[in-house]
Amino acid sequence: MTDTSATNCMDPSAVASTVRCERESQVDVSIVIPTLGRERVLVETLQSLLRLASAADELLVIDQSAAHDAETDERLSAWHASGSIRWIRLTPPSITRAMNHGLRQARSPLVLFLDDDIRPHPNLVASHRRAHCQSRQLWATVGQVIQPWQRAECLDPPRKRTGLRLDEDFPFHSTREMPVHNVMAGNLCVNRDRALALGGFDEQFQGAAFRFETEFARRLEKAGGEIRFLGDAGIDHLRVAKGGTRTAGSHLTSASPLHGVGDHYYAMLHAATRSEARSYCFRRIVREVRTRFHLTHPWWIPVKLVGEIRAYRLAKLLVRNRFSGDARIPDRILSGTAKLDHAPEHPLQTLGGNGCQ
């Protein structure tokens, strides 16, 4: 059903250049898949990746599940024993920690992060490899992601949003190839050495980890790196309801700060001025309690408002922690909410490197 072709949007000379590059230079690619609570869909995802004609050089599964059903466990064990995958167990669950662990464990110069509930298009790995081969100044490429309600289309980015929300509305289901200032971690290929030099992904993003991808993209660009979107490096994202590497539950009816803290934290880190950060956070708080749901269920407004205020306070603490080296989060901040199981590490300290290669 999905049109995986981007030829109607591609320059023929770019296609010819792709062929030359793939013949002249092959760059090793490691696929890293963080997973939590997935069973059959994880097995099917791995099967489809292993069957690709142009496959990755290694496939790492960073598994944060407490246990699997017998069939999944047997299949993962067999693949690991045969060397088809590297099955790495990691607890407690954290999407950013899992991605950093995979980044460190990977043996290839390029690391392709994928979701654990996808169907890859045939050129997925080859297209990421080709782009990095052609343009060595690229620090990251983002591939096409088609959600269940979408189809591939030849679209330009609207670029109606600017500042902290630049490319928040980027059409990741486009078939075009173009620069981008935001990323989706479910189909993201990075230059391993450069990503490590940046400090990897900020592990202070916990739970839903909202905005950790955008924060990484901003840090990358501030260091002088380039990001490119590849409309021919596609996946179909299945969005399976059960499992997943992020916090479950509805943010609409929760007083937990973990749903909104990432957005506030991102703004405080990357706003040009303090006033811009305050304005962004205030607008978010107002926006989050003026949804259609809250207008029809007004008794949830105070609950959500408490969660947003807690998120704002927690974000301020995380910013202080990031620059002071203190990763502790007092219980009073998380009082009455799900507490963090793992004190977040500081990526700039744990992954090494103060400069960019």
C-alpha cells in the first residue's frame, strides 16, 4: 500500500551518483534497536531486517524487557547464538540510556537507530549508507517514517514554525531529500564518533523523553554538524499499542511531571534568552490545559495543571544538575508521582569527548 519510491522527487543525477558511491565505497552500518515489552512484532521486525538484500553489518537489540514469552525468548537466543544479532539486556528502562548503550557497543562507523515495531523498505540501510558516503560532512541522516494513517508524498517542509519549534511540523513521510533541523529516533543514522563526541543522547530525558530527539539535533547543529532527511530510506511504523520504550498512560489525566518535563527542559537548554524560555514554558502550560479533552472534561484541568507546574520545576532542577554534575532528584519534586528508577547520567561526562571530530 505504501509507495516507497522517491524517484518522482529525485534528480536523476543524484541516482547515478548513488550507484557510483555504493560501488566505490562501502561503509559499515550497525543497527541498534532499543526494545521494551515487545514480543511477536519485535521478532517480525528483526526477521525483516535480516532479510534485506542490502543489510547492516551488525544488528544490536538493546532489550529492557523483564522477560519474554517462550517463543520470543527462543528466537532471540537462537539468533544471538548464531551471530545474527547481538542481544544485550539492560535495566532499568530508559530510551536515552538504551540508545547511548547501543552507541557505545556498536562496532561500525555508522549507527542506525530503529524502532522495534517497523517494516523496513528495501533501500533503508543502503540509502543511509549512500548519503554518508557521498557527504562526509554529514553528522546524521533521518529516514522517512510512515505512520499507519499516512502515505508517502512528495512534500516540502512548511517551515511555519521557527525558533524552538523549528521543523516540529516537518513531513517525515515525504519522499524528498533535503536538510532538516529535527530528527525522529525511530529511523536515525549517526556518525558514531561524532555522536560520541557530542555526548550522545541526554539521559536526563526520562519517561516519555519528549523532545530528547530535538535536543540532540540542536546540540549537533550548534557543534557545526549537518542533518539530512532521506525520503528513500523508509520504514512503516506500526505503532503497536502494547509495549514500547516510553512511559505508558495518558498525559491528559496525569499529575506526573514526567510527561511534560522534557519539553520544558529542552526550552531552558536551547532558548536564546531566559525570557524566550519562560515564554515558551508558559505557553506550553496554557496549551496543555486548553485541549479539546480538557474543555469537555474540565475536572481534569487542575490535575493536568499540577503536572505541568511540577514538570517546570523539575526541568529547572535538571538544568542545574546538568551543569553542576549532581544527578540527584529530590523526592519532594516527584512527590505523589512515579519516581525515577535510575539517576540520569550526564552524557557529556559519561560518553567522553569535549570536542567534535
